[in-house]
Amino acid sequence: MDLSDAVIVNSSRLKSVVWNDFDRVKKGDTCVAVCRHCKKKLSGSSTSGTSHLRNHLIRCQRRSNHGIPQYIAAREKKKERTLALANLNLDQEQRKDEMLSLANVRFEQEQHMKDELVNSGTGSFDQRRSQFDLARMIILHGYPLAMVEHFGFRVFVKNMQPLFELVTFSKAEADCIEIYMKEKQKVNEVLDKLPGKISLTAELWAAYGDVEYLCLTAHYIDESWLLKKMVLNFSLVDPSHTEDMRSDVIMTCLMDWDIDRKLFSMTFDSCSTNDNIVFRIRDRLSQNRFLYCNGQFFDVRCVANVINLMVQDALEALSDVTHKIRESIQHLKSTQAMQAKFNEVAEEVKVQSQKSLCLDNSLRWNSTYIMLEVALEYREAFSLLQENDRVYTMCPSDTEWERVSVVTSFLKLFVEVTNVLTKCKSPTANIYFPELCDIHLQLIEWCQNSDQCISSLASKMRNKFEEYWERCSSGLAVAAILDPRFKMKLVEYYYPQIYGSSASERVDDVFHCVKELYNEHSICSPLASHDQGLSWQVGGSSPASRDRLMGFDKYLHETAHSEGMKSDLDKYLEEPLFPRNVDFNILNWWKVHTPRYPILSMMARNVLAVPMSKFTSEFAFNTGGRVLRRNWSSLSPYTVQALVCSQDWIRNELES
């Protein structure tokens, strides 16, 4: 069709969004729609509707490649159309008829736009899928749900994809919860198929408004011998709840996930409240015979928490001197002239340090250690500055500097141990024993310091540590024994240094723990029915009968060993140590040696997964606990749980 003498019709009164991309050209009684991108001509009659125009836009390659040059050209063309419109003389009656026809089909077309799945050669648009993509983005990155109603976001989305139907806060929240339910089902399936036991950590998070949440995280070694963890529950803590009620909350979570019979251990912070909660949970699980060794390995306390408690004792003992050092650093940094003067003094006393003095962050105790360590190197400079500057009066005394030196050596050890324990992304339980033995030995030595202030501090820290050690040392030692580079030798090396004359008895106690735990794994192993005719042969009897015959199973197992059959444990301990090297991966070792030690490897899977510490490197040095992001704190507790748990699950999925 020749359009050389046609005129462009004013499309400002046409409501459909497609006319943003078409010119409606009229020649005589015929209307043609001309694509502004590829110039293709389509029917522009009011009786033709706009579906064919919309479908063309989806397929139009030039529209999909529309960039800045095209945008500029479109602006210029719009100016030209404006000039042309000034000369138009339209038939008003025909226009009314056309608009009436458009009104009759507009509702049907808009509903079609909302529901349709538009396909093209280069991709597709799916409203529902896009909504879930938006919800997953909010979950993954911790964005506020309210962002979906922010003006800037809505403008951005509409310009990016006009077909997307914007969602409300409530709809975005519902989509996030739907994702949570779907992801929870996946987690349920994973937990149901696990080859070994599960260990949990329980951690309190603070939220804005003096609210607390209890975060339960599962730790386990999967069928590929990879250490995994995932958040299971993020529950609002009612401050009025008694210890009984809190233990009931945890038990409800365990039963909701159907993992109460799969539990191996739980890791808490060290406090008397947790003592009572652990006792109640362990008692309930032990009554049902769900725990190994009557729950001897169930109660685990967080290593990082114990170290932080000792650090707080050390910092409290130095609080007055630390204040003086902070004031000293602030004084010399108050002006450039004062800084220059201090530099001259440092050169005069021949300070060799290349480190810069800096203030600490009170929320990160390792930064306080760094501040004190550097200040010690400028000790002589501070003393000379006080002699030459009457304004400066905060210099610590010689005795105070000596105490700072000793306590800083304490902090240095704690920093080094914490770094060792957190540098691994997936720390297995075997790495903790030698580090904590070193702390134990140092505490014994520090208690002998001639300075009463230092020895008193060391005794205070030692009491906290030994309370932890008495509770957890057996589990730590068993995990170390399951490291083929050490076996019993590491226990035999450290215990004489720690316990002196009673070391032999302590070593025997540890070996008894290992043997008892191995025997219970042997009884529960599916291999037992095939190899030794143990408990699984009485599977047809009642549960009560099986419980009564547990002692008989142990008797068969022990007498079989006494008759000359070597167990996995015997073979493992008799064989030479594996050479120590930097690239050793204990989980890979047990994966390869599972056929040789089928029962002991099952025990290793459960023990090595125990989280001896709850903290990662990001939070290990924090003086406070974890804090829920502000933009989620105001949401309902159920929505908060859905967001926190889903975020953890999705991130795990992306990392795997």
C-alpha cells in the first residue's frame, strides 16, 4: 500500500499500550498500523483489535534491540508527528465509533494480557514465574518486602517489562511463604535420607524492639562425605517462657522435622539456663533410647563462646589501662601538629614498629588486642611524650604496661586459636582437641604468675575453661582419635602434661568412651545382622522385647571379640598413623576407607559432624550476638522464620 499521501492519526486517545510502538496512519477510509521499529504495516482498523499488534511486538527483532540511538530517533520522530498532528482534520463521528468499538474489547484484552504466556523465538514471559523470581531475590539478598511498593522500583519494573503485573506487599509476602513451604519439603526429603545422625546448634538472635529468636541449625555429613549445615527453625522466644517451656519448644521443632530419633548432639552457649534445658531434652530422648551412650556425647558447649567469656575477663581486668591507651591515641591524633610531635618522639626513642596506632572497635575484641599490641611497641614514646607535654597525662605506669604485655599475650593465644578454628569453611570436630589442650596448658602456666593481679585473672579464666573441659573433653578426644594422623597418640601426648600422675587413668577413660560408642554403633549397624546375628534378627518381636534384649546384643558383640574377631576399632588403632601433611582431608580419608572400616566409619560420620563451635570467622570475635536485619524485624514471626530459613536453604543450593 502506498502511504505517501497518508496522514498520521492522533493516537493519544487510544488506550492500549501497543500504540506506544505503532503509528496509526489513515489513507481515505483505511487505517494502517505501522511499527515504529521495523516499519511493518498491519491492520489498524478499530474492528481488528490489538492482539495481532501485541504479538508482532513480541516477535519484532528491532524492538528487542532497541537502544539509545533508536530512542533518540524515536524522540525526533515524535516531534515530527506532533507537527503533522497540527494539520489533521479528523472525522469526529468516525472517531466516536472507533472509540466505542475499542471500549467493547478493551476489558477482554487486558485480562488476556494478565494471564497469557507470551512466547517468542528469543524467550518468554511468565507472570507467575517472574513473581517467584522477585520473591527469591528478596529472600536471597535480604531485601525489605516493602520494596515492591517503592515508587522507584515500580517505575523501573514497568519500564523493564510492561507486561509484568506489579505485586503488593501482601502478595510478595505470600510468595515468599510459598517458596518456604516448597523448600521445606526438599529439606525434609534430605533429612529423611541421611545416612547418619544429625547434630544441632541452638543460638539466640537479637531483633529490634528487644525481641529474641532461637535459631536451630542442623549439622551432618551427607552420603558424599561432605559436611553440611542448614537452618531448621527460627522461632520467636517468649521472655515469659520457663526453661521447661523452652525445652518443649525445641522438642516440638525436633518432632516437626521428625529428627528426634536421629539426634546425636546439641551445641549451646555456656550458661546455667542452657544447663537445665539440655538436661530436660537429653532426659526425654534418653528415655526413648534415641541417644548413644545414654546421652554422654549429647551436651556440647560452644568453644568460641567459652573463649569469648575468658576474653571478657581479660579485657575487664585491663579496663582502666585500656581507657588510658584509648585516650592517649586520641590525644596524639587530635591535631596534625601533635601527630608530628609524637612521630619525632618515636624516632628519638628509636621505635622500630612500622604499624600505625589505631583505636579499637568495642564490638570486636580482636581489634582491642591489635590496639594494645601496637601501643606496646610505642610504650617508650608515650612515656617520653608525657615528660615533654604537660597536657598529656594519660600515659600508663610501668606496672600497667607490664600487665598489658602479659594480658596481651593471653589475647594473642585466643586470637590464634580462634583463627585456626574458623579459617576452615567446614570445620570437623577433630581439629579442636589440640588447640584447646594448648589453651589448657597455658592457663595452668599463667596461674603461676608472680603478679597477684595476673594470677587471679588466670585462675578466673581457668575456672571457666575447666567447667567447659569437664563437660566436653571426652567428645573432643574421641573426635581427635578418629583422625588417622593422631589416633590415641595425641591424647597420650597431651594428658600427661595436663593431668600429671593421673594421666594414665584419664587416657583409659577416653579409650573406654571410644570403645563404648563404637560398640553401640556396631549393635545399631545394619551390618550387625549379617555378620554377627545381633539385634536386627529380633525385628519381629515387640519394641519392649527389643529393648530388653539390648544387653544380650552387647553380650554377643563383646564375646565375639573375645573369641578372636578383630573389630574395625581394633584394626584402625593397630595400623600406623597416616602421615601429617597440609593437604589432608579427613572426610575424604573416611570416604575412601569406609569399605575397610564400615562400622567405625559410621561412628566417624556422626562424631566428626558435631559442631564444637557455632561461630564462623565473620562472628567469632564479636562481643555481642547475632542480630536480625532491621527490615525483617517488624514482620510476623512466621514470616521471619520463612525468610531466614529459605535464605539459608537457597544459598546452600547455590553453593552446592
